[in-house]
Amino acid sequence: MRRQKASARRREEREPFIMLPRALLADPVWVSLPATARVIFIDMCKIHRHAGGRGGGNNGQIGYGCAAGARAANISFATAHRMLSQIRKSGLVKLRKEGSFKVKAGEGRTSEWEITIYPVDGSPAIRWGESKLHIKQYLLESAAYKDLSSSTKCILIELMRRYDGGNNGYIGFGGPSGAYAGFSNDVTERALTELHRAGFIVQTAPAVPHLRRARIWRLTMYAADGKSATKDFMRDPKLTTPQKSYRGFTGAVDSAQNVSVMRVSASSNFPASSKVAPLREENSTYTKRLTETASISDRRAGETFDPADTRTSEIHLETITRASTKAQPTASHLAPLSPAPAGSNAVVRNWASAKTPTEQPAGLFGDVLPSMPTPLHQLRLELRGVLARKRGTQSRLAEALGLTRQTFANALGGRERFTATAVAALRRWLDRKPISEDWPQLPASTEGPNAA
């Protein structure tokens, strides 16, 4: 057993890794870079080889192009080119040889770079302190890491930076802690959820809000409490079992509250009995009274069954929307229910078009309240109109806000919410007020959606 542990320890020590100065990861030079640029820089460090007994180093001759950056950060070639330019402006890398595309006259050549945090023949490295963060390359090559978003990868690096060798399982980190890495509370909370699901971190203690104590985490790639690293992110994901269904509702609990439609039975499925006959007549009278009175003001118009899903010999009462916001509907506005033939199992329906928008409920004195769009809804409408003028503007806006393209698209479509900071910044951008140089220019109204 001891020999096996010693052999595993030696094998782990021989695994390739990259070194990042801990002081750099907390410096404004690093924090000011977009998340995709940081991911590309870490991917470049994987190619670097230190000089040693096995041979010389390759710093200054590191071949890296836009295609490699696009694969590392899951972005387009154009965005990868901009990210490499930003990394170059920050001083973290230097371009030694310009790349060229493959043409008929000769072969293509990848750009060659020098990473300034590592030494190179003829010039020393930039001093960032003695403390280094060692990141094993098996972690960077794992499928779980590659599936993470760029901002989540940066949050993972920030968590690893806070590991000092003996505090694993006691690392406090919450939404406000992401500000040290340049991310908002919402982005940080989503990143922590993503890391937890992927198996990179495990919560060891919950948060205590009244004491302003953040949640406590354990990094699974490091040992903790005398036990070896679990490396949960290297395990194959378990197949989730399908959820049970209750009366056709997948994932629903055994509760009648999930059934949001109302049915009134008018069939002859009841047993022949003198006690049931009065109840049947009462149901028929009640159904007829509903069709002659005002409409049913149930706003859940979409929660209805299709004809194939409706049970046999039942009358389905669904939402009847108002025809206009000015005139109140009367009995003449509604299509009368046609009586079903005796002894048949026909289903009687009566509803307005499901696409007709439902108005707001009536006010205190019976007048209809106007439906006013919210400021966030108005912002989304203006953004969609502006983004349709020029391609690529949405991606650049997401980069300026520190969001992924998917997160920005979800917030634009209403599936998620913009933060208050993002709303204020987007409003300034739409109003053509001064803003950071990283933000794209507001497309002119004369440009079409197919403009370059």
C-alpha cells in the first residue's frame, strides 16, 4: 500500500503543469482583461516549455493563432483576434513573428509569441513575486473544464488562487467575492453553481447572511483534511433517471394544484342511480349558465389541453379573452355552445384565439387599466432594434459587460435578467453618452441588418 501511494505521488509530481504568479491574478492588469482573453492566455501557457536538462525552452517561439484561441474560449476567429490584441496590449505577451495564411505560392505560418511572465534567452521575466499557482494540465484538458464558460473558468482560477496548501475545505467564497476577479454578484453565483455541478467544488458549510459569512468550499483537485483529492470533475456524469409523472404532468407532485384547468363532467359515466341523476341535471344547468353569462377571466390561456389530450365525455371550460379593451363583451359576442348529440362522447369547446393578448384586470371602478411596458422591456426592444443594424455588435456588447454570448442572449430574450449595472451601462450606450473605449460604437440607423 505504501509503495502504491509513493508511486502515485511520484506520478502526480511528473504530470505537466503551468505556473501563474499569484500576484498577477489579483492585479488590475489581469482583472481588466475580458474573461475570454484570460482563458486564451492560460491556453497559451500550456504550450510553453521551460528550459531544463531535457532541452531548451520555447519561449519566444510559441506558435499560437486565432484558430487555437477560438477553440479554447469557444468564440469566433474575429473575437479571438481581438482578444489576442488585448493580451498583447496588456504586456503579458509579445509578438515575435507575424503569422501568414496559406497561399498558393507557399505555406502558411502561425504567429510566434513570447510570454513575458516566463524567462527567455537574453531577457529576464517580469517580476510578479515568488508565489506561484501550479495548475495541472490534466485539469485544463478535462472535458468538464472545456465545457465551462469563460467567466466560470476565471472564477475557478480565483478559487484556486485562494488555496494556500492547508485551507482546502475552509475557503470562503460568495457572490461579492467575485469582484476581486472583476465579475458581478450574478455572474459569480452562476459560476459557483456551474462549478459545483461539474464537480470542481463541494460546499462544506452554508452561508450565514446575518453574520456576512460566505459559503465554505472544498476544491476537489486538492487534498483536504488528510484525505487525497477526490477529483470529482474527472468522473463520468451519472445518467439522471426520468422524473415520475402525475396524470400526464412530468415532474409534478401528487397534488391537485398542478392541474390548472377546470372540467365539468356532463357524460353518463356515473352508475345508474336515483341519487346521481339530480347531480347530473345540476351540472348541465350550471354549464348552460356559464355560457350565457360574462366571460371567464382566467389569464392562464396557454394551460389547456389539445383535443387529443382531453378525456372522453368531458366538457372543457377554457379561457375566453375579451374582444376589445374598449367594449365590454356581452352574451352576443360569445359563440353559443352547440348541444352534443344524445349518447355521444363529443367534446364541446368555446374559446377565443389563444394568440389574442389578455388585458390587465379591471380597476377599482370597473375601468380597464392600461398595460404599460416596463423599463427593462423597453430596453430589450431598443436593443433588438439596434443590434439588427450591424452584425457582431451583440458579441462585443457581451464582452464589454463581461458576459458570455449565451448569457447575453438569454437576458435579451427575457429568459434571464440584466443586472442593475448592466442596465445602466446599456442605457448610457443607447443614449450615446460617454462610455469605456471597449464598447462598440452605436450603429447608425441607416445601416441594414446585413451590413458588415
